[in-house]
Amino acid sequence: MPSLSRSWSLFRQSWSVLMADKELMVLPILSGLSILVIVLGYLVPLGLLTGFESTEELSQGTLVALGVSSYILVFTAAFFFQTAVIAGALERMRGGDPTVGSALRAASARLGTIVVWGIVAGTIGWILKALQERSEVLGRILYGLIGVAWSLATFFMAPVIIVEGRGLRDSFGRSWGLFKQTWGETVVGSAGIGLITFLATLAVVAFAGALAGAGLVLPGVVIGVLGVLLVMIVSSALQGIYVAALYRMATQGEAPAGFDAAMLRAAFGPKG
């Protein structure tokens, strides 16, 4: 229960920062639009090649190439805009007044590293996903755990890249080093945001379903789709803010404005 309480508190503190800079929510919207363009950019030509029917006529190599490249592009786009969210949050935490433009400029200044990281991490992510899908139950669990470990090791990649301007190898080592300072509590707030996002999504779907069940099908569908999209947008922005706060605490030893210092400090300590 203390972890749940801490998760809720960290969620509220991240929310307060977001409410001070609501424009940061524009960045997840741009991320979603860019991903939609990428997906359509692959699906439409693929559909034209196959007559919008089975892809069995395409070679395995073609399908793999399409799958890997699309996965890399989607990951890179998502990482770029999440890095921009974190840049904006860090600007606010330094006492600035971030805008969508300033956040995008900060991320664009590290575009080369972001793209290279997108290629590396996107490829690794696709490989793990492919291996998991082709494995039996134990294999799926194993590759799932490897995926979780990879996510934890790269937890601080975005703020390290945006603030410290290191090369890819140094950025990964720095991210891993920052995470090793914790007992695993670093992800408490992140998991809490995920849980609250899940519950909010369930609430939206339940409400939309109730409307549809009452005969208001179109309003139910519209509210359901828009509501879920809004939850995802807010969740993405909150996640970036939380990572930024943890990074600032880990590197400077002080909590940013709006965050409880003792609560964030509880996330850090020697592993022993």
C-alpha cells in the first residue's frame, strides 16, 4: 500500500507540472499523427502490391524488411517526441517557460543521436518481439523479461541524450548507471501512471459501452475513441514529466518544483 500511495502522489505531482504547461500535450498528439502517417505510408503501398488481400505472394525477406523498417520509424518518431516532452519538462523545472517550439528545437538539436538510437533500439525491439511471438510459453516469458530489463536499462536515455549530449554508447552507459542507483523504486511512479491510465481507459470504455447499450451508439463510439485518445495523450505527457523529474533528482540531488523531495529521494540509494 505505501507503493500505491507513493504512485498516486507522484502522479498528482506530475499532473501539477503538466497543468502548468498544458501545451506539452501537443507533442504526444504530433507523435500520434506522425506514427499514423508512417503506418499508412506502409499499409497503402503494401495493399496496392497485394490488391489489399493476402501477403502470401510477398517473399519472407520483403515482409521482414517492411516489418523492421516500419518498426524502426515508429519507434524513432515516438522517441523523438517523447524526448521533446522531457526537454520541455526539464525547461520548466529549471524555471523556464517551455513552448512546443522550444521543446521541438531541443529535441531537434540531438536529432542525429535520436535517429541512430531509433535504429538500434527499434531493431532490438523488433527482434525481441519476433522471438517472443515465435516461442512457446516459457520462451515468451523469457523474452518478455529481457524486454523489461532492456526498458529499465534505457529508462534515462532520453534525458541523458537531450541534456548531456553524449554519444550513443556513453548515453546507454549513463542511463544504465543512473538506473543502478535505485532499488527499482525508480519505476514506481511510472508503473503508477500506467495503472491509472489503465483504469481511466477502462472507465472511458465502460461509459462509452453504457451509452451504446442505451441506444446511443454513435455518441458512444465518438466519446469512446476521443476519450481513449485523450487518456493516451495525457499519459504520455505525464510519463515524460516523471522521467524528467527523476533524472533531475538523480543528477542534481534536488527535487524540481512541484515534487516532494523526500518521496523522490526514496527512489535512490546504493544497491549494495
